[in-house]
Amino acid sequence: MKPFTKTVSVIFGIIALLHLLRLIFHIGIVVGNFQLPLMVSLGGFVVTAILCIGLWKEANRRP
């Protein structure tokens, strides 16, 4: 069991969930005068979900 890998996997899962919630509820993010497009969260969701799943599998793999 690799506790650090599982911890990071859970963190990536939470970030993926936040990106998904932003996509579902159309939450706007403004940085200065620039509004961040929703497509950024789509990419963020895909990347963090893949990292979450990959790290979880890595943590549960037997040596």
C-alpha cells in the first residue's frame, strides 16, 4: 500500500469533481478582466480524472 500515492489520487479526484461542478453549474471565473472559458474546465476535468484513476491503480498494484 502506498499512502502518498492514494492521497494524491484523492486530491486529483477532488479537483476533477470541482471542474465537473463548474461545467454543470456554469460557474464563471474572472481573473483580472479575463473570463476563463468553460472549455478550460473540460480539459482540467479530463486530465485530473485520468491522473486520479491512474494513481489509484498504481497505489493498489501488488509489488
